[in-house]
Amino acid sequence: MNQYWQKVFRLPAENTTIRTEVIAGLTSFMTVAYIIVINGVILRTAGMPYEAVTIATVICACLGCLLMALWANSPLIIIPGMGDNAFFVYTLVLAFGLSWQQALAAVFLAGIVFSMTAMTKGAVYLAAAIPKSMVHAITAGIGFFIAFLGLKNGGLIIASKGTFVTLGNLHDPHTLTTILTLAVLLPLFLRNVKGNFLIAMIVGTAIGAMFGIVDFSQLRDFSISFSSYREVFLALDFSGISSVDFWTAVFALSMVIIFENMGAQLGMLPDKEKFRKAFQANAISVLAAGLFGSSPTTTAAESATGIASGGKTGLTSLTAGLLFIPALFLIPLFKIIPNAAIAPVFIIVGCMMIQSLKEVPLDDFTEAFPAYLMIVLMPLTFSIANGIAFGFIAYPIVKWATSRQDETTPAMYIIALLFLLYFIFG
């Protein structure tokens, strides 16, 4: 059996062992398992049933990891992404006005666009045509957006008639639970404790129970209904296909998932020769997410933990993917976790994502200003699509104004025009 795995994943050629790869896979799983809890919480805001979405999350994560393992022999982990789930809810559903079923159709079509890009030379062309500052600004902007969501959901920021937003009531049990959970999570994260997000959510739930904000009545029926999954499986609705908003949503989503995953994979893959197949596996997983009833899948930033543990091959992602299966039977436990125990994860993940800002050449104003617009407008307009649109429109304008139009590719002009049409007709 050992020889079989060594042959399938070419372990000797990669100078690694089964033990190293399995430990790396376990490490990766521990760092991404929080998505099982959080994805359902976010998508529930769009009206999707929590239990069904959580099942879809597990299926999509398992399938994505298997694709990455068996097609690309890559240690990268695929899960429904933080940021992508927020885009699904707050942009596709709440901003564009799509139903969640129509949003799933948009995910499916964006997956087709992604797949066409990954299967052709489009990925190579876009990687060269889109400025790196724009790619990193997208990641940083989504990070600020997620951090804002965490502060809002945790009660640390509330609405205000006078100042739009203000500090929440620090004596409120919900807010106190958020602060105390963050105080637990931060040192665990800084010390790189494996499973830090999960540990913090468990401790946060215990803290919330002491403050009386946890509903334990949901544990009376400790069972899971797989029949509920039918509500989201193949629930795609293409009825909005004739509307401008629908296609604008598909375009904006395609832009986000293609560039964020391209940046993540090129940044983390130990062997860049595996990029093309890994990118293709990621693209197919997004297409599958639309069918199985989830927000788009993504290459998890936490893949870096498994790689740092020695993971070099698909055996790492295979191990992580298979570990998602037993998590299905813990869904009743996930239901009692309060938002206040989850909000600190948003805050930390947001901080991780905004570190991409250091890759933006801030000393060059023609690069900094479009990135700045993108990053600022995402949280302030509560729309990831708006931020991306303003950034891509501004980029060729500032280059043209400074007689540096030779630094702008034809693709950037086309993208800027499409986003301009989005504001005119959207």
C-alpha cells in the first residue's frame, strides 16, 4: 500500500514521505475546518438554509481537495472561501438583487469562465496583463471588508444616525463575548497553535454560554437531516439571465475569483510547475460549487500551514479533504455557536488578507491611487464589486494623465470599459 501512494503522488521524486504528507494534511485541515461553521452562518444571511449549506460546504471542500490531489498533485487546500461567501451574500444577493438561487447560477457561470481561462492560455495572458498592484489590492480590500463584517457582527461597530457608524455597547453580553474570544484567539494565532480558530470558537461558545447568549435547546434533537440538502442541490435559477444585473454579477464574480486564486497559488505553490493544473482544479471546483449549493471555492491561504509542515504533493490535500467527511455528523453542534464566537475569526482573517497591501508600490501614485480607491470603497460602499470597479476604471485614467499609457495593457482598457458600463446601466 505504501508503494501505491508513493507511486500515485510521486513521493520519492518530491523528496517527501507518507508520514510527512499526512501530518501536513492534518495540519491544513485543522486550520481550515472553521469554514464548516462560518460558511453557513454567512450564507444564511442570503436566506439559504443553514444545515443544507453546511452539508454543501463539506461536500465542496472535500471535492475541491480531491481535485487538487488527484489532478494537480498539489498540496493546496480548496474550500468555500472567506471573502467569496461575503461577495455572494452582500454583492450578488443584497446589492444586485439576485435570489440566492440566481446567485448560485452566477457562481456556476463564473466557474465556466474561470475554467475556460484555466484550460486555455487565458490564465497566462491575464497574469501578464493585469497589474500585480490590482491583484493585491483586491485581496487587501476584501480583507478590510471581512474585518468590517467581523466588527459589525461582533457588536463592536453599530449603526449611528449622526456618524453612520460608532462604537458598540461594550457592556452588552454579545460584544463582551466577542472581545473575550478575540483575547483568547489572538495569542493562539500569534503562537501558531494548530486549530487556533476552532479552539477559539469553542472557548467563545463557552463564554457566550456564561453570558446567556447560547441556545442549547437546539441540542435536544442531536441529528442531521440529509434530506434538507435537496433545498440547495442543483437549485440554480437562470431566470435572471436576460438582465444586465445578472451578467454584471457574473463578470464581477469572475474577476474576483480568477485574480484572487491566481495570486494565492503563485504565492504559495512550492513547485510553480504545478500552477496550471492546480489552477484548473480550482476552476472546476468553483463550477461544482454552483451545482452543489455553495458560494465559490478558493485556494485557502491556510494552505501555507500544511506546506510549511512539509507538504509537497496531493497526498496533503487528499488527507485534508477526507477529514471533512466525519465533520458532517457534527453539524448539530455547530448550530449553537453564537456570532460573537465567530466574529473574531473574521477580524483575524481580515488582518491576514490586508497584508497584501505591502505588495502595492505605494511610492508610485499611479499604482497606489487605484489600489486605494479599491480598498477604501469596498467596506465603505459595502460592496466588493464597487471597489473593484472603481479601481479598474481609475487605473488607465491615472496612467493616461501622466503620459504613462504604455504601462496599461489593452485588457485593462476593456475591463475598465466594462466596469464603466456596469455603473451606467447597472
